Amino acid sequence: MARNATPGHTPRFTAYSARFPRGTEAFVFAQYGCQAASADEAAKGAGTLAGLFAGPDGPDVLDRGSFTDAAGAHNALWLVYWYDLEAHRRWEESPLVRSAWESLPDEGPVGHWREVSVISLERTETLHTHRREDYATGGLSQNAAVELPETPVHDYWGAARDRIAASATETLEPALPVFAPRDPGAGGTLGRRVAVEVPGNVALIRTAQDWSASALYREKYLADVKPVKDRGVDFLATHAESGCIAARNLAEESADGTPLDRACTIAWFASLDHLMTWCRAHRTHLEIYTSFFQMVGGGEGSLDVAFWHEVSVLPSGSVTAEYVNCHPRTGFLPLPAAHHGTTATV
């Protein structure tokens, strides 16, 4: 329901939103990352994890990417989705996976981390510029079991909140109303296994761009939009006052690490309101918004760069965040020490 739209609102363009098979109530989105001083070391570490995702209980969707974080460390990671929570449980508890995680070294040149989210369909929303039949999609909706019907709930501020069903009955108030990162030098995390208790109602976004099939808008996107988007992500990664806990600007890759013509940003915010406030009011996002509409208003023809996003609000207990030999600015490690514990077993 378009609760935040003005009466009679009509979107300026067509967009699509994911619809899951009947009976689906939740899905799993997990990030498994390797961190190192060099891109080659991080990629090699990610490669050693690849075999874990095979088998009958492996993920329904397997994406890969890499990024350099705000501390200058290189990270290579797997982005994996399960639509069957029981299949994920069996996979995670399998001897192969348990042994692999528990045997990761606490010291050395490579760190490892995982952030595993169990996401209720009532607390998530997606939006796509293209149907799967017209442009191969990535992320959650690339599996054929997920349909992409047209949605009228878009193209106005607050539409993302309106597409989250739970927002009609819940305030989604954060357990962490203000994010004040701890001093990176207070209590080392390198050489340790650290589990972080993630506060309730944090917001997660994965927003993506795909120019692999673009002929009309490729050059404009790469020259005029992507640099503006990259600056916006850099701002989030370095300005905790925005409420952004972590922001990752990924170059996406094939399973063997070959670069693809697509990218995505994954970011954690202290709350949905922090994310929405940045989108609606901050200069860096308004510049992204403006550059996008300047691009599509050029009259070259139908948009042939694909854009999509997934936004979720996670209640307490739905996110597992664990870090092995990672620097203190990784993921949720900047949260206050009260959220930290020493553990790393499955």
C-alpha cells in the first residue's frame, strides 16, 4: 500500500518487485568474506571457500565480489541466498562447513568474516528496473522461482518503507538509535575470533547496477553516474554520523573471480530511518538521484542499464556476525564493546 504517496500518484516509469513462491516466509542472505593486505591474497582466500557451497543443501543463489574497505584492506566475498531455511541449517551444521569455519587460523595474513541474516518476507522489499526476461538479474531475484511482477508502489519518497509489509503494523524502531563507533585502537580484534551481538532493527541494503548488456547508456552511466555513486558510498563508509555502520562498494565477479560489468553496494544502517534520511535528504544521495535522472532524460532510448535493490529490517537475533582475525573497522566490529563476545563456532 502506498501510504506515503500523494493522492493520485502515478509513477513516471515501470518497476518490478519480487514475489516468492507460495508458502515462503523467510530467506537467508549470507556474506562470507576474506580480508587481506592484497587483492590476490583475499581472492585466494575466497577461492578456498568455494567448495563449501556445493552439494544438495548449497545456496539457491551464489554471487561473488570484491572491495577495498575504509581501512585499506582488500576483501573478497561470497553473497549467498537460501530460500529454504532448513536447507541452510543442514548446510551450516554439516561437518564440512563446521570444520572449515572452526579451523580458520586466528593469526596470519588473511582474516575471515561472515554475516548471516535470516530475513522475513514481511520485513524486506525489492525494486527492479527490468524484468528477468529482458535483463538477467542478480541477487535474490535471479532464481526463476522468484517472480518479478510490476509494482505501482515506487517513484516517491517513502516508497521503500511502504513496500515493507511490516511497516504497516510496526514502527521498526531501532535498538541502536545512535551509532557511535568505538575507538579502533580500544581492544584489538586481529588475532582473535569475535562474535558481535547485532542490535535489533538494523537495516540492510544491497543496491546494484548492471551494464553488461548496455549499448545506449553504458558510457553515460560509467562517466556520469557511477563516479557519483562511488562518492556516496565512500561518504557512508567514513561518516558514522549518517547512521551507517558499514558500507561496501563491490565490483562483482564470476565464480572464478573474473570481473563482470556490474557492481553493487552493501550497507548496514542503525535503522531504516537512518537509511531513508540519507536517501531523501543528504547531498551525496541527492547527487546520485540527480545524475541518474539526467542520464535517463537524455532521450537515447529505453534504459538498458539495469538497477535493482533489496532492503530489509532485521529484528534482534536474526543476524549472526562473526570475525576471525579481522581489523577493528570490519562490519559490526565498530559497535561498542558490550556487543562483542569471543566465539566463532557454528
